[in-house]
Amino acid sequence: MTDHPTPTGPSRRGLLTGAAVAGAAVAAGGLALRPTPARAQGNLPADRRMLGGLETSALGLGVQNMHRTFTTLVPDRDDMVALIRTAYEEGITFFDCAEVYGPYTCEEILGEAIAPFRDAVQITTKFGFDIGDDGGIAGVTSDPAGIRAAVEGSLRRLGTDRVDLLYQHRVDPTVPIEEVAGVVGELMDEGKALHWGLSECGPETLRRAHAERPLAAVQSEYSMLYRGREADILPVTRELGVGFVPFAPLGYGFLTGAIDMATAFAPGDFRGWTSRMDLENREANMALVDLARDWAARKDAEPEQIALAWLMAQGPDIVPIPGTTNVTHLRDNIDAASVSFTDAELADLTSALDAIEVQGERAPAMVMEWNGAEAPDA
Ligand SMILES: NC(=O)c1ccc[n+]([C@@H]2O[C@H](COP(=O)([O-])OP(=O)(O)OC[C@H]3O[C@@H](n4cnc5c(N)ncnc54)[C@H](OP(=O)(O)O)[C@@H]3O)[C@@H](O)[C@H]2O)c1
């Protein structure tokens, strides 16, 4: 179950160098490194960013598809463990997970993969969906006792004693965010969560949560395909000094150019349920892919690298988490860090994006109800 109910040369690579060195050390001798102390955003090397008080690699890796891709294919588990380790060796230290990914399986895969270098990476997980015995999602829940049980289960599956960044996956419209902050605060006091964040929250809930217990990050959909949070959440995270983690930064693969008018989504593939992928809307939205391709030609890059580089250029508080099950794609995404824009280029690209009106909704109505929700009054 998912929470959406699913080449360039070596000169570009090696930019994410800090962890590459650590990765080589781990490969050589099983060395476990302690996390570096928090630094100010301005003092960081180009390959590192701060999410609130949490230092991460400038690009993360989403592991949601590692149990089953959008198209219902089941990737080989050993390959996924190897892919996560390759990501680490090439400089990625920020890995995004959730109990609902699988459910549960992705936490096990991630835990196994990072075991040799646990202390040198930052892992996230999320609570907040009501997962039935059959693995289906019955709704959202942030019942305080349930949060504690969920986190204990996540820690067990991840094989660790703490989560670096613990998110509420969706706001529970029946539980005041102050109560959620209370339980998460206890888990933080116990050292089981080092930082916390919210995913797809409304702006008032973000403010109230941060006032109770400062947040490190908000995670929400953000990409050249979906820019809704520029209006309501990003101004607030910036005012509060909270980081922003764009999920689906490649538009669920659309911005890579891998989806065209002939693509038929497999049954169960979430993308086939979204109206923005209806044939009529898709045709209109292909203008985004054309734009990414034009800029890729201009910058000697790939469309997916333009999509990631544009997001990273939005500010040092942004850490995208593209998902991949393919090691060539992983390296391609890492290489996006070396694509940069001058101020004039960024303004040009952004105004070309502004001119494209994306057609259709990003999720079915049932899922949209959970997005941007506000918690009830305390
Ligand atoms: N908080 C939330 O509610 C929420 C919701 C959705 C996602 N997320 C998080 O965000 C992460 C990323 O989202 P996502 O994976 O759904 O969407 P995404 O990163 O926008 O796109 C992933 C898709 O793009 C393909 N892809 C990746 N790199 C590529 C490349 N270089 N060239 C061609 N195709 C490429 C992947 O296929 P291959 O596997 O073949 O590379 C996959 O089909 C998830 O893993 C999860 O951690 C969070």
C-alpha cells in the first residue's frame, strides 16, 4: 500500500563527496560514523543542507517504491538494499520512509540497507495512517497511544533506536495537533525521535505544531508539475525557519519524459487514477515535459535533472527526495546536483513554467480530502 493509494558523465558525479568518503570507509572496514554536529546553513558545503536543525545531503532518496513499484512489479529485495548502499556511497545520507510503505516492508529494507552505516545517515519514517490487518488503509489516525505503538514498530523494523526525522503523515481531523506534539515530544525526550515534521498539513496546523515543539521540516508534493505549496506553506516554513522536503519531485516520473500519450497505467497504479494523467489533460501537461527537454538540451543535462535542479534552486531549505528502484536513474538524479542556473536562467525557466497551466487534479477526491487538512482546536 502506498500513501498515494503508487547520462551524464562521471564528471558530474562525486559532488556529494562527504558521505562518499564515509561510504568507502564503511565498505572497507564497517566503520560507523557519528552524525556531524548541526551547522548553520551558510557554513555548509554545497552537498549538504539544513532542514531546521537537521543536517542532510542536498538530495535524499525516497524508498516507497522498493516493495512494489507503481506498476505493481516487485523489485528484488537484495537489489534494493544494494541500491540504497550505492546511494550512500555516492553521497546521499537522507532516506525517506513510512510505516505505510509496504506496509512495513520498506522500513525493513531500509533498516537492512543502512545497518553498516546507521550513524552516518538520517532516516525518516511516518505515522498517521490507519493500517488494517489486510494492509489496506482504513483512514488517517493520530490517536496518541497509536502514535507510540507505531513508532515502536517502526524502530523495530528499521533496526535502530531512533528516527532522525519523524513525520505525521497526514493530519488527523479529530486530534488536536497539540496532542500529537505532546506524544511526539515525549518520544523526542526519550531520544526515539531526534526531529519531527508534518506531511501535507494545512498552514495553521503547521504554525500550531511549531509553537508546541519546533519542527524540522514539512514534506509535501512539490515539483514542476505541482507548485501549490508555494502559495500557502512555503511562506510559512520560511518565516518559521522550518525546512521543506518536496515529495514526488519528478511528478511521479512524468517529468522524466518516461510517460507519453501511449502509456497505459497498470491496474492499481495510482497515477492512472489522477485526472491530471487523463489523456486530454496529459496532452496539455506534456508542455512541461517539452520545457524540461528544451532546458535539458540547453544545459547538457536530462529532463529529470532539470526538474530536480529547478527545485533545489528554489532555496537552501529544500531537500527533494526522488524515488527510484533503478541504479542508473539514481546516478542520474544525483548528477542533477551539478546542474545550476544563473539568476536570469532561473527567472526564464520559472516564467515559462508560470505560463503553463497544469490541467487536472493531483489525486483522487478521497485522497485530496487528507491533503492540506487542519487539525481541530485543542
Ligand atoms: N509524504 C507523502 O505523502 C508522500 C507521497 C508520495 C511520495 N512520498 C515520498 O517521496 C518519494 C518520491 O516520490 P515518488 O517516488 O512517488 O515520485 P517521484 O520521485 O516523483 O518519481 C518516481 C518515478 O520516477 C522514476 N524515476 C526516478 N528517477 C528517474 C530517472 N532518473 N529517469 C527516469 N525515471 C526516473 C521512477 O522509476 P524507477 O524506479 O524506474 O527509477 C518512478 O517511477 C517516495 O519514495 C516517498 O518517500 C511521500
